[in-house]
Amino acid sequence: MAFIDARNLDDGASLSADLCIVGAGACGTTLAAELEGSPLSILLVESGGFGPDEETQALDDLESVGYPIREKFMSRARYYGGSCNLWAGRNMLLEPIDTAPRSWVARSGWPIPYAEIASYHARAARALRLPSIEAFDPSTYANRMTRDENALFAEGPLRPAISLWGTKPRRFGAAHRKRLRRSAKTRVLLQANAVRIALDREGRAVESIEARTLAGKRIEIRARSFVLACGGIENARLLLVSRDRRPDGVGNGSGAVGRFFMDHPRAVYGTVRLRKGNRIPLIRGIPLRDGKVQFGIGLSEEIQRGEGLLDHYATLEARYSAYVEQKYETMVQSAKVLLRRGYAGSRWKIGRAEFGEIPGMIYLLTPKELMPHFVYRWMTTIRRAWNPESGGNERVVVYFCEQPPDSESRVALSDERDALGIPRVRLHWKIPPEVSRTLLCLQDLLAERLETAGIGTLTPGEGEPRFSDASHHLGTTRMSDDPREGVVDRNCRAHDVRNLYLAGGSVFPATGHSSPTLTMIALALRLADHLRDDQ
Ligand SMILES: Cc1cc2nc3c(=O)[nH]c(=O)nc-3n(C[C@H](O)[C@H](O)[C@H](O)COP(=O)(O)OP(=O)(O)OC[C@H]3O[C@@H](n4cnc5c(N)ncnc54)[C@H](O)[C@@H]3O)c2cc1C
């Protein structure tokens, strides 16, 4: 039907629909697009407009009191299309062990079986425009694996952990914009910040949501069902600040709202010197006709079970001089400004961000993101044919870690308030010692395999590993069958509010190491099916 700018509505206006989705990011737009054409009338409510804006972005500012997160780094984007306006487009599948209960990982295990999540993988891969679901299967590359790579993964504790990219990172907002604009039964309300969930008298159902514009106009949204798709931090915040009927917030009978916050801690730790003449193209990443694949180095299920380890993986990345990095950062900053990706006025300060010992390149745009796919493919092929070892023989080891669920790692409310008078988030990110323990085991196993396979030598990292966050915000409204243990049930419906659903990483009860967006999209598609069937 239309995109509506909330600033043009009257103060006190009331809108209604069958279904209200709050948040037009990856999950919100996917859900709306999937349900478009169903009999449901939909109102998709989004805080921002079509581009980044300083004042709206500032509503996301938070107080960090736990393990330090990256400073001055835009880990979320608060405008139409959400954080996938900025994302790097790395896709991975959860592994079966990540969703199974593991005796050595407290509160692990998903209530839904792996097969059920996997039944949505192919649809999610299509939604993300990935080469194919088969491209996640290591055996697809059997003919392309070199002797070195076969030796590394042969019969042992290490297994390939596959990452896949499409030709460009999917921008969900832009991708669905035309369809939503033309839809007969869907409206998108922009510049409308959901600030409060109002429950009915019994406190068992959502009656309405109050949204406000930055200038303070109030809009009431009524619907039969509501989905919160505001991202893993804002979903929890909105539930916690809505305290009219329940002092602990909406859907918080278990006290789990905001708790069990997880990210994927990343560390650059140690280096590998590759033997001359080494051949590890898949580990470095190869272009495909319609994307890119990279083999990470993960831990086999057997070793995780046997040694009580978490599910981490590592990659071997090129090492650049500080000079090259600095030049590249400047170039990326300019490119992001030009592409209007992540640029939000003076807030975009990545060029001045302090990356410490962690090379900034890993968090910036990769060359693949900056150039059209055909140019990237062509360049990589020529470069490698010319010089198979290009990129240097020295590599840094980057660990991508699983963080186990812990109720003390949490999103709570701060005493500070945002421009709308809503309490900000106080984030206490806690990384337990098991994360470093698994990292050090993986380091030892990798050193041993590289040596035995004659690929190279690993120099271990010094001191304690230092972690960085990865903009993966997970776990704050966890899924459980038991209402005392979590916030949503296996259909992503709040246990104690009958018409309220949650979408996105906040429902993950455990995370594995995998970049989470593909699983979020799989769950959004599953929720769309549920809502369609549930009318
Ligand atoms: C730099 C960067 C790189 C990343 N790289 C990867 C990667 O390679 N692989 C991967 O899997 N993931 C990656 N991610 C994470 C990925 O972007 C997220 O997992 C994904 O965007 C989450 O989707 P979502 O729909 O749950 O939330 P979001 O995309 O964040 O969308 C939430 C939406 O809700 C809106 N909103 C928030 N609060 C309110 C409110 N109160 N009222 C109304 N609207 C509201 C926001 O404006 C936003 O549009 C990356 C993230 C960043 C920032």
C-alpha cells in the first residue's frame, strides 16, 4: 500500500492491522515480504527512515559495563533495512551439535530439533541469494581440495567450517522495498520508534504499541498479533521498559528477558608461517561463479565431546603492515561514505577507532565487498595464477568463538535515558574462561596438524587472548519449552503473552560459532509459516 512517514501523522493518531511487526531489518522485512499476499493486513513499524540519521542512531547508544565492546563502532544500524545495511555477508549454518543439549555446556540445547531448522536452510539460502544450499557441503569441493588441505582435515580433530557469500551482501531493505510499496495489504510506518508495549487488563495479551517520532508525536498501533524484530538488544530493551502492568517488563515471568546475552568473541592470536610452495586456496577463500567460499578450521564433534570443548573455528588471514592498514582504512571510510553504508554524520568515526592489537582490516570491508563480483573473481583468479602464494607466507590466526549461555551476561536498563526519555541499555557482556580454554586447545591442535601435514609452523599468541565483539547480538529472549527457563516457546511466541512473538537472534538459546543471520532468516521464514497457518 504505502510507506508512511510518521512525522506527517497527527499527534495521537491510531493505526491498526491484523499483524504489527516492529523493526524493518533483515527479519522484519523478510517476515513482511513472506506474508505479503496472505489475507493478513500488516503494519511494519520502523524507527528510522531510508537512510542513516544521527539523532535516530543515537537512540541505540548504550552503557557498556562488562567485557569491553568496540568503541565508536556502529554495531547496529537504526534505519530501514537494519544492520544488514552494514553487514559483511558471511553466512554459515549452525551445526547439529550446536542445537543439541551438551552435558559440558550449561543450558545448551534448542527445544526444536536440528532437522526442523535445517528444513528452512534452503529457503533461507535463496532469500540471502547464496550460490546454493549444497555449497555449504564440504564434499562439494572434494575435487578442489589440495593435498595440503586434505592433510589438514584428514582423519583427525579438525574439520572444515564453511563460510559462504553471495555476489554481494544482501541488503534486505532495498531488496523488499518495491514489493512492500506495491503491496495491497502492507504498510510501512517510518520514523516511528516503538517505546512501550501496552498489555490488556489481565496482562496476558498486547493491546497496543505506542510509537513516538523524535519530535514527540505519539501514535497508537493496534493489532491482533505483534512481532518484535528490533534486533537482539532492542527486543529485550522494549520488553524491559514496558512496565505498566508488570514491574519486570513484558514477557518476563521467567526473569530471563535480557539475560544470556551472547556474541561471537573474536581474537587475533598467534601467527602461522606457511612452508614455501604451500597450497591452501580454500582456506584462503576462493571465488565461485555466484559468490565466494572459505574453509575455516573447526573442531570435530568427537573432540568437542571428548574434551568438553566449545564450538570455535579459526581462519588464517593475510597479514598487512600497519601502513597498508591505515591507507586501507581511509579508503574504506571514504567508500562507505560514498556508498552511504554506515555513514551517519559525525557518528561514523571508524577511521579513528582504536583497534588495539586486533587488525582493523578484519572488521572493515573486504576487497570482495568493495568491488563488483566479476572484478573480484577475475582479479583473484589472475593474481593466484600468477603467484599462488600471493598474500604472503605469514598469516595471522583469527579465532571465531562460541560463547556459552550465562545468565549474568546481560542487557539491563541504565539510569540514563535517550532523547525520547526511554531508559538506555546497560550491557554487561561476560566471556567465561571456557572460551579461552577452547581457543588454546584449538591453537595446539592446529599447530600440531600444520606441522605434521608439513604446511607450516604456528607461533602461539602471547598472554591472554583479547576478544572483540562481532555485532552478533543473541540470546536475550531465549527459546525454551519450559516457561520458567526462557522467554519464548518453540514457535517464538512469548510464554506469558498470547499474541506476542519475537524474531531475530534474541531467541537463540545457544549459538555455536556460526555467523547467525542465515539462522535468523530461517527462523523468520518458519515464523511466517506459523503466522499464516495460525490465522
Ligand atoms: C558491521 C557488521 C557486520 C556484520 N557482519 C555479519 C556477517 O558477516 N554475518 C552475519 O551473519 N551477521 C553479520 N552481522 C549481523 C547482522 O547484521 C545481524 O545479525 C542482522 O542484521 C540482524 O537482523 P535483525 O532483523 O534481527 O536486526 P536488525 O537488522 O538490526 O534490524 C532491526 C530493525 O529494528 C529497528 N528498530 C530498533 N528498535 C526499534 C524501535 N524501538 N522501534 C522501531 N524500530 C526499531 C532498527 O532501526 C532496525 O531497522 C553484522 C553486523 C554488523 C553491524
